[in-house]
Amino acid sequence: MLMSLSATTRLLTQLKKTTLDVIFPPGCVRCAEPIDTPDNLCARCWPEMTYISAPFCDICGFPFEYDAGDGFVCATCLRQLPVFARARAVLKYDDASRDMILGYKHSDQTNRAPTFASWMSRAGADLINDCDVICPVPLHHKRLIKRRFNQSALLAGEIAKLTDKPVIHDLITRKRPTISQGGLSAKARLRNVRGVFEVTQTREDPLNGAKVLLIDDVLTTGATVNACSMSLLKGGATKVDVLTFSRVVRASNTAI
Ligand SMILES: [Zn+2]
Ligand SMILES: [Zn+2]
């Protein structure tokens, strides 16, 4: 029986996956409890998460409790438009999702990246379809050496693989290290990242006129993605959308 190269590759990939599933049965991406389907949450963890779905602010993706109609924008975006065009996220950042996200970010549980990326690809399908290039929020090289991986770059790479969109990992550079945004007030976060990002000089040409999708793991106040978006627009991008795995949802959307 003759088989095309791509069919053979698919068969080998499936065989490898089946063998691995037998040796290492798939586990819940949050608690590692064995489950039947890989890349998923178990029956106990799944209902604990708060998934962000419409209705939400047309711009920043802040979820609303009731549907106010298409194109409805939250009070924060009305007061001051963010630099990016749209932001979307998969999950609310809360007590249920925090350990899963911190485990990914700080404990080298990088094997979760493909699962998180597949969920992000669904939540951000419109943004992905609309973009020309994907790029991650960069880490400063000193922090990259310490952590050994950029959690946003892993997500960006996996999303690019799933969607066949080009990814440029070094599109934006962090000019200087910053202290962690965690624990800072919204104003301090803005100050902390002001003027920190710039488009990498060798990347200016491919960026010219492009619509960019910026990837990060968590959107908190939006200060970091706003600063990145500013640098991308200055560098020649025509539009920047933001896709994150999770986002903070405060009772009054005072951020961004
Ligand atoms: Zn679980
Ligand atoms: Zn908004």
C-alpha cells in the first residue's frame, strides 16, 4: 500500500502520541488527575474556571453581566481608549485559575503551553484571522536567562503552529529591565513600563503596515500590552490586537 509523505507523517505522529498516552496517561492540566482526553481539565477543575465569553466590551474584552448590544464599550474604554484595538482572553484570572497559570509561569510546567494555546486560538479566532503577524510580549534578556523561557513566546509559537500565521519572537525588544508589575498600583505599572519597549531595528521592514497580534499570559491592568502596542504602532504597524490566556476582571473595570 502506497502512502503519501504527509499521511505517513500523520500516522507516525498518531502512533507516537498513542504510545506516549499508554506510558504517560493524559492528566488534567491543572491538577494532573488522569483523564480520558488529553489537553483538558478534569470534571472537578473544569466547572471551577470562569470562561470569558460574550457579551463583553468590544474593545478590551471586559465581560458584561448582560448583553447591551453589539459594539458596546465599557466605561474605562470610553474614558480613555487603550492603544491596542481589541483585547480578548480565555479565562478570568481568579483563585481557580491562578495556581495553574503560576505553575506554568514559574514552575517550568511548560508542557501546558500547547493546551493553553489551543484554547487561546478558539477564544481569539477573530483576532488571529485578522492579523498578519504574531509576536509575544518580550522578557528582558536578564530575566530570560533566569527563568530560562518566555512564557508568552511559548504561547505565541504554539498559536502560530496551530494557525499557520507567522510569528516573530524578537519583534519587540525590552530596552531595560523593569521590576515585576505584580503588587504595583495601576499608575505605578504605567510608569514602570513607559518607554521600555521598542521594535527591534532589523524587524522594522516586515512590520511596515502590518496588523499585529500581541500575545501575553495574563492581562492585569493592560499597562504592559499598551506600552508594547505603542512601540509597534510607532514602528509601522497599522493595528495591534492583544490575546492573553487569562485576564483580571475587577468589579469596576478601572484598569487600562
Ligand atoms: Zn483537575
Ligand atoms: Zn473596555
